[in-house]
Amino acid sequence: MTVAAASLIDWDRIRGDFPLLRREVHGKPLIYLDSANTGQKPECVIAATDDFYRNHNANVSRAVHQLGSEATEAYEGARRKLAAFLSVRADELVLCSGTTFALNLVAYSWALPRLQPGDVILVTRMEHHANIVPWQLVAQRTGATLRVAELRPDGSLDLEALWVAMTPEVKLLAVAHVSNVLGTVNPVAEICREAARRGITTVVDGSQALPHMPVDIPALGCDFYAATGHKLCGPTGTGLLWAKHEHLQAMPPFLGGGEMIKEVRFDGTVFNDPPHKFEAGTPNIAGFVGLGAAVDYLSGIGMAAIHAREADLLAHATGELLKIDGLRIYGTAPEKAAVISFAIEGTHSHDLATLLDLEGVAVRSGQHCAHPLLQWLGVGTTCRASLAFYNTHAEVDAFAAALRKVTRLLA
């Protein structure tokens, strides 16, 4: 969908679906520009979660009574909705607490039993800590090593260097679909295709992609895809790991306990079939009911429309920020999501964010769980303004005006 086509949607009406966006902060209308951190929740998600606790609350797959049946159907219904949203099979979708859990599941259930001394795990410079630290821990325990694929000056992946880095020793490639700092949209399908040609297993961190663009996992060609629910307008404590069925069949469970078993004896245990063998204990049932509602909501708008709307907002915001003296944007790749990390010469990002908050503007400041990337950029911290479809052009203008005001105060 084009930006022009997306403009025909009543975005003001859609914005009205988000109750939190109606509040004030420090006596000013809230301008929420931190959706890369967590997305706001539409009324339907809040209502679905509330309705579960009020009318259907019970545990899943453990009771034959009516409430137990309703809870199980609601939980598994959310799995089916997510599977359709991603164009995958429901039995290939592990429901978990978020991307961090999902990546650790791959690290400990797939990588740890397989990697050996001399093997290489390849990651990119732009990865979130959640897609670095688990691989470091696995490397320490297996004798494997970590290799880093570098970036071009605009924040895009140096693909030629990446191909060179894909040597026979590389057994696993972990890559972000979209950078949470730079906004860079990586050509994941092309990367996974090249990795598959070399026999390299691929893990994609989809946290910053899934809420903002259409994602068809089979078309990407990856082995694993991880994402989180709270950035997808869903409740916190929800997320997913998609994996090829043969991987799930071969992987041992990550956690042991109830629900992930068929039979337990003191001399051994028979584990459940995937994906349930990876879902030990009582899950966040109400959270996944809410996430299912979020998927329905986003599908009703259309992810292509959301992508086009955010591209329009990004272009407007980038143009306004570049008018501000001394401001530098980090991440200018041609393919970019609605994330703007920036710094202003002579000011600290925490000071900027604090004063912007007093103007009602919520941005994130710091290193954004990407210390190696910030070191490569040569900057200690940045501010990050991350937009979503529920933001407006008027908010962008108010943000730019507030930024000019606080910059003058800090001069």
C-alpha cells in the first residue's frame, strides 16, 4: 500500500482507540514517541484481557470443566491467530514471554547441544543485547567463538563483508530484522538465502519488524523467528518463537515441569509434542488472549497500511529534525523503519529526554541495549524517537518545537 492510499484511512479515529494517548503529562498533552520500547494498547486488547479474568479465568489443558475448556480454547485460539498472521503452522509456534526468552530457547535447546570448539556464531554489529548475550554464553560453554558482521556508514549491513564472513566454520547466524537503534530494515530473505546455501542456520530477531510491516515468515526462509507481544500492541510478558518443525522435534526442552510432558516416571519422562514441550508451567493466558485481540486489531487495519503510515510519519519527522542546528541522526539506510536515534552537539541525551518529558514528549535516552553499536557509532548515548501508526503529523511538529525549546535551554 502506498502512502497516498494509507492517507485515506481515518487515522484520528484509530488513534482514539488508545486510551492512554488521551492523558496529560506534566500538564501537557502526552506525545508518546517510545513505541520501539513498548507499544500502546488499544481498548479492544484491554477489554479482552479484562474479560478473560472476569468471565473465563482458569488454567489451560488441565481441567475438563467449562472454564478450563474456555481458557484452553482462548489460549490456543491466540496461537492460531498468530500463526495465520505470520503465515505459519500453529504447531510450529512456541508461545513464550518474549523475544529474550525465545532467543535463549534457541541458544540452549538448539545451539548448546550442537556447537563445538572451532564453530562460529555470526552476529551483526546492530544487534540488541538479547541477540548477543545468549550466544556469548553458549560460546563460553561449547568452545565456539563469536564473529561480528560490520555495517556501512549509513547503518546498513555491509552485505559483501557478510558473505565473506560466512565461512564453513559458521554454524549459526543471528540477525535483526529491524535495528532498534538505527531503524535499518535488513534484507532478511536475501541473507537467509545465502546462509542456507552455505548450510548456516539462521535466527531472526523480529521484535522491531512485526509491529510495523507485513511479515511472511516462510518467504523469509529463516530457521527461527523470534518476536515479542508488547511491541505488537499486546500485553507485556507475551512473545513467540517460530521454528521449522524438524528443529522443534529434534530440540530438547528448555524448561521442565507441568504441561510439557506426556508421562512422568521416576526412571524417565516422555515429553509432549512440539510446541507444547517448550511451554512448561502455567502460561500468561490472559496476556495471550490480549495478544490475539491485538492481532485481530492490527489485521483489521492492515499491516501494509500501517507500514505506509509510519513511512510517511518518518519522512516528516526526519525532515523536521534535520532543520535543528547541531542535530545528528544515527542511521540513514535507504530501507528504514520509523525509528530516529539522534544527538545534539553539546547536550547529553538524558538531559534532552528529561526536559522533553516536561514538555509532554516521551522519548528514550541511553544506549538502547546496544552497547557495541553505540561504541561503533562513537557516541555514549542517544535519544530515540520511535513512531507508530497512532502518532500524528501534529505531534511530530510539536516534538520538533519542544526539541528546539529545550535545546535553547541547554545551550
